[in-house]
Amino acid sequence: MGGSLSVDLARGQTVVLISVSGDRAILAPGQAEASLLRAHGVRKPPRYSADATQLMSDLLTTPAWDRARKESVRRLSERWPELTVERVEKIFLGEPFVGMTEEQAEEAVGRLVLAREPVPGKAGSFAWKVGRRPRSSELRLFTEARERGARSRTFEEFLATRTRAILTLRDGVVVAIDPPEGQTSGLNWP
């Protein structure tokens, strides 16, 4: 089996059950996640092996997911009562928007931030390079590619190809969400 289920897939992403044998289950990324992996050059989506204990603790049924989502949105609404329900749901789903605070952006995309760099010439401004997967997962992909003999480049150069969006924060507020350099298309969240 390849990959680590908890590292590879972010919250809210789906997996499909391939087979069950004894107390082990074989899982694969859902259709949308598999398409995303193919877009990033993964020819064959990974399969994950999980025991019954892990399935019960890590994976949720659809009704349980809906309950967990409603509870999380409720808690976020209590944390930021000035936000509309739509904005709170965007934070929960990891979709940044212009005007959100740094704390809200951290809640939305914090684990997907690949790098945080000051913006040259603009005091108090920072650029967050946001990927589709956590930095630890990207490091694992980079290391595995090098082990298979992929051309050598630095991890930072590799991360530049994995950047999904650049969030510009000024004085603790998101002021812009831009596609990475060389990309002119709109941003797709999630």
C-alpha cells in the first residue's frame, strides 16, 4: 500500500472502499481527489490499508460528517459572530476570501501553507504560498521522486510547482488571493 491516509488527504476529502478482508480495509482516494492526483502527475492513485480501529476513528459516515460539519460551523460562528454563515462555511472548507483576518486564514488554510515570506518593499505585508497538500506530504512526494531518479532540483523549486495560490496579508488581513506565478487561470477552491 502506498501513502499515509492522514497525511495525503485533508479534512473533508473522500475515500472509497475497495475491499474488506478480515479486520483490514483497502481504501483509495475518491473521484475528485484521484483527478487532482492525476493532474499532479500521479499515474496510479495510492491505495491505503486501514484496520477497523483506524476506520472507526478516522473516517465518518455521511450523516456523521454532516453532524460534525454543522457542529464545526457552529463553533466557528461563535468564534467569529460578525461573519455570515457563508463566510464561516468557507473557513471550515478551507476556502480563503479577501477581507478575512490572519487568524481566520490560519484556520482555513494553515496546514496547507507551504511558505510564509515578507513582501519586499511593503512593511507589514506577508505572502503565504498555499498548496493543495500539507508541506510534510509534499516533502514525502519530493523525497520519493528523488529516490525514483527524478531530475535533481531543490525542495524550494519543487514547492514552487506545487503552489496553488498566494495569499497576500497586510496588517493581519487578507488583501489579495492570486494564482501562482506563470498561472493566469482563476483559482479553484477546494
